Amino acid sequence: MTRINNNYLKLPGSYLFSNIAKKVNEFTAANPDKKIIRLGIGDVTRPLTPTIIRSLHDAVDEMADEKTFKGYAPDLGYSFLREAIARVDYKERGCDIAPDEIFVSDGAKCDSGNIQEIFSVDNKIAVCDPVYPVYVDSNVMAGRAGDYISSEERFSNVIYMPCTEDNGFAPEFPEETPDIIYLCFPNNPTGATVNKDALQKWVDYANKNGSVIIYDAAYEAYISEDDVPHSIYECTGAKTCAIELHSFSKNAGFTGVRLGYTVIPKELERDGVKLHSLWARRHSTKYNGAPYIVQKAGKAVYSPEGQNEIKGLVGYYMKNASYILNGLKEAGFTVSGGVNAPYIWLKTPQNMTSWDFFDHLLTKANVVGTPGSGFGPHGEGYFRLTAFGSYENTVEAVDRIKKL
Ligand code: MLT
């Protein structure tokens, strides 16, 4: 008799964004005349830029010709893309990452969910609270998170590092030493960042304790302040303790195209084994690579024209971020984020719960956001808005919120 993976049953409810989509669909069905503005899920709305589109078209044409047709991609990604990543994202920033330490994938969400597989189920993870739900949920599925304590809305075997107004939404070292530490800066959902000294302290802490940091840098393109690191490898010693995840979704608009990469330096060893070799084995066994067409488009991101165009995209969204941040401040909300990140984190008014505020905003302003409590217990009483809408919709949404 087949048995299921019971760990899945420990997951409370559905995935946060599926839950929100369901609620919004129900509201839309009941109110077909209302114009809903979606500032919930961090999904981009601007089209791909011309250089990227040209590269996609060219690659499609190559697939139509037997002389240039491509079958399976190399396990770890095409070298043309890995070399471009190593040059622009690392070498030009003074980080020593080799192309063969880069694993190309179909996005950072999959990598952030799958990377835990190379670690023993006995490891204890630490996460920021609030947190991007994939880090916790994927460890629950693997049986590493313990049981769900519903009264506390947390898992018994996860170390939660509260990120609150008092600590500037930056985690502090936990009392218990974790084996695996998930960090994401600029942060999803709070939009907070840490400076290089603060990140260096985490690197030193991980090296001292033999922990591994899984560093999600999906939003690094949004950094506008000088002292905020774009990569954890800007810190001394990070190559012996950190894995870094990157996405093409937020900087280049690839949410529907799918491309990302993970860096595992060859120096990073635990139990005398290179983590690089484990992830390479996993990748080659379970994955056949991002499509050639998409990897070619990824390469175009690193061309001078591509880099200029994606700066324009990021600038577009950051103009929205400023509009939301300033508009909500004017309206009397307590807000943060939105300076180095496309997320604005606001305190719900009149002590409303996050979900009450979600309903209030949806029904009264027809604006969709994300309830902070969906990201963890310390997200309760907070709410996230994204800057990824169109400028016109963003302005209209803020105006509607101001009128509430
Ligand atoms: C979010 O809204 O938090 C992100 O879009 C989720 C993701 O990138 O998977």
C-alpha cells in the first residue's frame, strides 16, 4: 500500500499567493464591474526589453535550422551565459566567482525550494520572520521543520529571527546556533537591507559555527544606496559559508520566461564534501537545464544595451516604489522599504490584522496587496505592496488608499 509524504500535511492552508488569488477571483466574480488593481504578488508588468526580445527571436530562428538547432542544454548551463554572469555580476564588482561555480536554472524560486535537498534532514534552519514562504515550506516538505504549532503560527523545529521595527527589520543572531541560515537582502517582504558590515558579521558567524548561509539576492538590482552589498561574496570569507541565489525575474522581467542561477563556490565544504559536487549531482540527475532560447535571452541581459534597458525597467518600478512610499506617508501610514527594493512594508492602521486590512483594501479600494502575517508571525499587523504595477495603476491605487 502506497503511503504519502506526511510532511505535506503539516503545511497549514495553501501557498500564500494561491490563497490571495482565490480570494481575489471570488471578489471579481461577485463584482465584475470593479476595476481591481493588483499590487499583491511581486510579478512584473513591463514587457521584455528590445535587446532581449531580439535575442529570443534569433534563438528561435536558430532552433529552426539543423545547423544551429540545440537539444539538451549542458547540465550546469551554457558557458556563454555563465561567463557573462561571472564577468558582470561578480568580477566587475570585485568578487572572485568562476563560471563553473554558477549553476543556471529556471528561476530562484525552484532553487530556493530545492537547495535544502543537499543537506541532512537533521539540520536546523533559521529564517527571518517575516519570510518568503518557500524557504520554510520546502523544509516542511522535507521533514526538517518539525510540527506546526497553530497557536503560535510557527514550526517547532525552525529558528525564527524576528525582523521588527525595533531592529530595523534586520535579523539578530539567534540564541540557538542554526545549521542553515536563510537570508534575503534586499528583503522580501519588508524591503529592508543590511549594510556590508552587518552582512560581514553574518559571514563571520557562519564560518565560526560551521553554518551555511543561503543568500537570496533576487532583488539586488533594486539597490540604490552605496553601502548595501549586491552579493554576499563582497564579504571576506563568504566563499566558505555561502550559497547565493539569483533571479532574472525582478531585474529583467523574466517571471514568465523563467531563468535564474545559483552560485556554490568550490571552497564551500561541509562534512569534508564540496557542496558544489552535491548540487552538480542533483542538477544533472533531476534537471535538464533552462531552454537554450531563454539562456540566449539571459546572455542579452548582460550586453551593454541589455544592461541599459534593465536599468530603465528597474527605474520604472522604483518610481512606483517612491510614489507608494511618499503617498502612504502623506496619508499617515507608517511605511518602510521601497528605497532599495520594490516592496513597501506598511503597518496596518487602527491595529487591524493583516487579513482584515487585506479585505478592507480589496472591498473598499479594490486594491490587492499581501497580508504581512502570510510571511510569518512577526508579519502580523503589516501589509506589503509591490511596485511592480504600471505607473498609472500605482498612482490610482495610492489615490484610492488615501481616500479610504
Ligand atoms: C512575491 O510576491 O513574494 C514573489 O513574487 C514571489 C516569487 O518571486 O516567487
